[in-house]
Amino acid sequence: MAKNKDARPPTFAVSVVGLSGTEKEKGNCGVGKSCLCNRYVHPDADSYYTEHTSVLSTIDFGGRVVNNDHFLYWGEVSHRGDDGLDCKIQIIEQTEFIDDQTFLPHRSTNLQPYTKRAAATKLQSAEKLMYICTDQLGLEQDFEQKQMPDGKLNIDGFILCIDVGKGSSRKFDDQMKFVNSLFSQIVKAKKPIVVAATKCDEYEDQQLRDLQAFVASKKNLLLIETSARCNINVELCFNALIQQLDKTRGKPKTVPYQEAFRIQRQLVASVTDRFEKLMVHSLRDYHTTWKMVANDLKGKSDYDEFITLEGSRKARNMFTKHIAQLRQEHIRRRREEYLTTLPKALNNLLNNLDEVEHLSWPEAQRVIPSLPGFQYWFIVLEHAPWDETDYIDNSDPRIPFDLLDTTDGERIYHNHVQHLLSEKRRVEMKERFKKTLDRVHFISPGQPWEEVMCFVMEDEAYKYITESDRRDVYCRHQQEIVERAKEDFQEMLFEHAELFYDLDLNATPSCDKMSEIHSVLSEEPRYQALQKLAPDRESLLLKHIGFVYHPTKETCLSGQNCVDLKVEQVLANRLVQLDHGRSNLYYNSANVDKINLCLLGKEGLSQELANEIRAQSTDDEYTLDGKIYELELLPVDVNSTLLFSHAWVNTFKPHGCFCVFNSIESLNCIGDCIGRIRAEIAQSRRDRFAQPLPFILILANQRDNVCKNVPILRHQGQQLANKLQCTFVDSPSGAFPRKFTEFQIKQGLRAVLDGLKHNFDVLAPLPSIKDMSETDLRIVMCAMCWDPFSVDLILSPFLDSHCCSAGPAGPEQHADPGQDHWGQ
């Protein structure tokens, strides 16, 4: 013990000893002296090293750390006991270093054998540096450098390490022979001794019992069961020795290894659980890096405690595992979204049972890409599978096509086919049930379903369909029989016209008169058929009375089939609304803020143009002439079956079409496609005021800029643009690294906007007709209610004219020729 001056904390020097020597003497591994010292001096997990070699080169042996000695100075530990007393512990490890050339012990100034040398209580080594790890040897300048105080130490106590683990090739009896010899030497020093049973995490039961017997046979010898690897009872081992050195300190409680292991595992589990919760709470994005997390969590107790106890490597492994879980969870959510959308896509693309009923899943996979609307629902990725690509972070809601190669994709397809079959069967059974109801003649108008169901419960169709479908079919059946009953009742009223001759034209029929009418009609089966619908029957009777003396469209018994009403509806829908719509189009021409662009090209050229436009955009927003437009792009290949249907035009509603070409062949294909698209739109368009679709021809830049066909392509493109009456955008002269330039894209967008403005100007509203004298043509039309010819058919030659506008209506006169006017 060092002298105590100025009431400074006492300092004790402890020598850690145990079996050492060549491999022949100690076996294939040491007894754990270095690991025990390492764990006590540097208890943090990141500072603990499992490998400490005793085989050194001559240079390393002569370095300042080993300093030509067969002992290591591990440094100094400040200790504060439970009783509050402070002291410092200086750790020495007595070992034997082996020459890596001769595999014999290195020669040093002390030539005594290990058993005598290890029992020495006075050690001296000038400028000897503190040992940290094997990597330090030869690189001392890269590690912390502390010298052994004054170059000499007086040993105050010993820790005798005895290996009870299973991993050594040596015999335990041979180790104990060495230990007996060593013990007999160190006991002569008359210093306190504590026996440390090392490697108890993998102990051999018999060896531990033999060691316990050895300790019990010695006087005042204490055994501590330790594990440096698991950091169990290491501090207790040194504390026990300190208590023997300083009797004023309380005696520490000796804890058996198994109990200490259980306490340590509980502590590790608690700290690990808190660290996991901290990560779950702090990490939501699987793109986060470990460096970012370590910087953010540093200083938080749950993080620091785990790093101290388990180390950065385990923390990083847990982080990596958690990040992988976050990524898999993200992929799982995306997959669920896609699988939820897939039935909708199949229902949209493969909704014809006759086409898919006998189609296998591989055959369906080959058919789907050729269907119109495929690109709206699916995307074909360059690399697969999709969940191993960057597409997992893409906001595109389209389904990766390779998802269909999974068992879930096949399962959903078969479920879709079964759904179509079930739906077909359901519709058939509903129709069969409807026919069953048609055969039940005692069902009366207004009769509740509950009164009828007991008569049809044995029907096969009744058993197949759901209660909701039964009520739906019965409701439809009731509507039919009620409508027939009302028509029959109306016919009956016309047959009894004599009942209404003597009614006062300007007064409500008296109660006596109504009783008389009911008395006469009550004998009629057609009157009795509406017995359960008495309020409706009374309403029909009153309407008939009102119509007989006041025939107007409001009292017309034909209801919605009244010609006057139909003429008004047709004129309102086909003239007035279109005029307003035409005015609104003109008004909104300056307020376009979103442009839907169809990109037409061959062999991926349209997709390259889309990529270039997106590269020049910010979040699908493009700045043109100081104004920001939101762009929606639809790349379409000229060979896509999508072009053979006009459905994509109605769905996507393009404002313009960029048609890109880079060869005579692609230009010819573009010309054919434009003609086909215009024909499809003209054939299917019902809106006669709909805007024509602007087409913009764009010549792709030839990257080598020496293509001899460029002048020909430029000439042919301009000729086709003149023929089709559309805009031609030339490729600029000079060398450009990309196929499309910002100038071309902006020129094309300006052409689309100019086309839209031109369409708005052409469709400006015609001046309204305020006076009948201004009309160019007056038409008098005569039609009767219930006329089999539709009003649309009669008026269509005039209503389909582009130059027709609404005029003031003529005087209303029901049951006489109705007059309505429009100007041309």
C-alpha cells in the first residue's frame, strides 16, 4: 500500500496471476487473466477486447508497453465503495511472453521461473506504458499513453485466476498442479489472495467443484466465480480483495455465478428493452443511417446505458435489424395497397367473363399488357422484383407488373374469375326469381314482401340469392305491377267519362260527387287492384279531374312522357346549357393551370420525352413564360392497343399531344396514329362544342449530329405538319447530349396553349336572340303525348347544327300544336 500523504485516497497495487507459459504448458488458450483485467479497468463494452496474445515479436516485446518485462501495467481504477470510501487500484498482470520465432519465452532481466517471478511484491520498469490492447503494440502513439507511476510498484494483494471453462485443451489437473506451485510461492508474500474462477459462462461442473474443494482446504482464501465475457462478478472479485486490504471497509457479499448471471441478464434485458423502445419511438424512416441515429441519441440515458453495457456493435446490429423491419413493413404496406388495387384493375381490364372464363393465369398475364388502360393501372419496371428496387419509394400508385408473378397475384386473378362467375350466376338467379314472381298472380300492387315470401321460399332462386337481392327483385316487380295497375286505372277513368261531365269547372268536386264516383268505380277490378294504394288511387282520380278541365303539362296524365316537358328538356339540355358551356370555355381560356399531355412515340421515344420533361419540372410543375403549370403526362407507344379505343381520351382528357419521331419509319407511324386518333374521337364525340385535340410534331435531336437524314426528316416532318394542320417543332442545330431540349419542350407547350386559346375563340358564344323578328327560321312542331317518335329524333336535324341558339318560347298550349323557337 502506498503511503498516505495529505489525506489523499489510498492506492493499492493488485497483481493478477495464473497459469502462463508456452502452448505446451498452458494449452491452446490462456486462463483469462488479460480479459479479467480488461473488463475491470475498461468496463464499457466498446473497450473490451476478447483477444490478448502473449506471442510477440522481439520488437513488440522491447517496446515501451511490454518494456522487456513479463508483466503488463493495466492502469489505475478509481474505486468508490458502498460505504462511500474512495481508493485507487493499480492493476498488474503477471504473464509470460513467447517469442514468435522460437516459441520460447522471451529473455528478460528477471530470469526466475514464472511461479517465483509472479509472487514478487516489488516491481520496477522505467517509463513503462499502460497496456490497452494487442493492436497498441508498435502503434503506441495512436493510443492513450500513461506511464506506470514512478516506474515502480509495491504489490498489496493477489488475484489468482483459475480457468474452469470447457474450451481449453489442457487438463484441469495439470492446471491445478501449476496453481499449487504458484500458490505456495505467493502465499509466502503474506499478502491477501482472492481466487477468481474464470470463464464461468462455460464452466465444467466437476472442475468448479474441485476448485471449491481446493479453496476450502486453504485458510482465509476466498473464491469468486467470474466471467469477463459476460461481465459477471469481475468488480466483486477486486472489491473482495480491497476489503481484505482495508479492513475498515464493509465486507462485500459473495454472489454465486448463477445468481449473478440471472441478475445481469435481467439488467441487460431491461436496458435492451428500453433501447428498443427508444429506437422504435425515434426511428420512423428506414432511410436513416446509423451515424445520424448515433448523433441524435447520444446523451440519452437509455442509449448510453445500452452502449456501456452491450456496446456499439450490438446497438448497430439492433439498429440494422430495426431498419430492415421498417423497410419490410413499408414494402408490406405497399404490397397490400397494390393487392387492394389489383381487383379493381382486373375488373376494369378483364370484365368480360366470356373472354377470361377459360383463360389460365399465365395466358392472362400475356394478354393484360395489350389491353387499353394497361398503363393507367400497371407499370413495367426495368429491374425486378419491384420490392428490391427504388420503386418502393415511388409515389406512383400503379401496380408493378412483376407483382403478378406472385402467388397473391394468381390468387386474386382466380378470385376475380370466380367473382365474375358468381355475379353471372347471381344475375341469372335474380332473373329466375323475377320470373317466379311473375307467375304468382295473387301478388297485388302495394302488397308487403313479408306477406309474399312464405309462398316462394321453396324456390331454388330464392334460396340462392341474398335477402337484399330478394327485396330488390320484389321491389322491381312491385314497381311494374303498380305501374300497370295505374295505367289500367287511368284507362278505366277514360272509359267512365260520363261521371265527370257535370263537374263545376272552377270548383273542387263535392264530397257527395266524390262518393258517387267511388261508388260507381268500386265494382271495377281495376279500381280494386289499387286497394292497398288508396292514397295513390285518390291522387290519380283528382289529377284526372283536373286534367279533364285544365289540360296543361302540369296536369298531363302522361307524366314524364308529356311532349311539352320533353321539348323543354331537350332545348334546355342541348341549347341553353351548351351556350353557357361555350361561354364558360371562352371565359376560362386565360385560366388554364393544368395541362394533360399525351406523348406519342415509337420504341420508347415517348418515355424518353416524358423523362426529360419531368427532369425539367419540379414536382410535376413546369414554369413557362413566368407562369407555373401542373403537367400530367401519358407516354403511349404507337403500337399500343390503347390507340384503337377512344376510352383513354375520355379518361385522360388530354389538352394536347406531343408526337415525337427520329426516323422516316417513326414519322409514318406518327402520321397514321394521328389520323386514327382523330377518326376515333370524331366518331365517338357527342359534345359538338368539344375542343379539337392539338397535335405537335417534334423532331428528336440526333445525338451524333452527323445523321444524313436530318434534312430529309426536317422536310418530311414539316410537310406532314402542314398536311395535318398542326405545329412542327424542329431540332436545334448544334451538338446536344440529349434527344430533346428545353427550347423544344417550351415551344411545344406554347403551341398547345395557343391551340387551346384558338379553340376558345372559335367557340365563343353566339349573340342571343331577343326578338322573334331576328330569327332566320321559325318552326312549328305538332306532336302528341305518348307519341312513339322521340323528341330528340324529331329535333336532331336542327339541334346538331353548330350555329343554332335558343330563342324565346312560344305560348304554351297543351294538346294543341306546341310551339318552341330557336334561331339559326
